[in-house]
Amino acid sequence: MTDRLLPANGVETRIRAMAKTGHSKTMTQELLGLSRWTFDQLVAQMPDVEFPGRNRSRGYRAAVERKRGVYTEAMRKASIAKHERAKRTVRGVTGTVDELVAHFECAVSPAQVRRRVRQGMTLEEALFTPKSTRNNLGRWLGVTADSRRTMLGQERAGAEIIKALRAAA
């Protein structure tokens, strides 16, 4: 059946023209009045036809253009509900993490506060704990920069004592 459709009525040229102008496969199939199966069979016989990718067709672009600037009541309510769910209260002040960081003028960024909360700190601890003084090595070994300096000093002192003992002997 599909063999009869290709040359007849210029179906092949119509499909090529529609694909070239940006119509999607579904839109082309519906405009030609063909079933999905028949249309797929026709397109399989024309491997050089390229239809636009996802979200690139004329129909998609037209739908996006129609929706531009539309902000429905349901969208507004959903936005407000999402904002309300994100609010937290710390020391009598209610707001999102960004708002709380700005209000308390914290030394840490909102992203750092969220990361700390994910790692198990309470929101108050995450907001008011100062920035970490760990170096990169200490991050993995659990050693802070101050304790690392102390350890290095002790190692140097021990090395000097050993040197002095060897020199005395």
C-alpha cells in the first residue's frame, strides 16, 4: 500500500516540503491524513528526510509563543506555596535560607548553609558557625590548619632533640 502512495498525489514531495519547513512528524502525518503506521512506512522509504528535533518544530514554537506572558492563577498559587514551603524560622525570624543569611549578615553563603544542613547541622548551627579554617589535607584527614601546625612543630622539635643526642654521643 505504501508503494502506491509515494509517487501518487505527490505525497513524497509534500512530506519533504513539510519536513523542510519545520513541521514535526506528528503534525505532517495529521495534515496529510495518514495513519501513524502508514506514515512511518513512507518515511522509512525516504531515509534522507530530516524532521526537526524535539522541541524544535513549528508547532512547538507556536505553542510556546502563545503561552508567552501567561501567568495563570494556578501558577501564581503554586509559586507562593513553593516559597512558603521553603521558609524556616531561626531566632524569631522567618524566611528562606537566602533571606535568613541576608538578615543575620552571616559570613557563609546560602549554598554553604544548605550544604551544612544536608550534612546534619541544624539551621541555626549552619547559619552561625564561622567558615572552616581547614586546609585541603585536613578536610580529608580531619586535621585543622592549627593542629597541623602544632604537629609539624612537635615533629621539628623531636628531630632537633634527636640531632642533639647524636651530636652529644
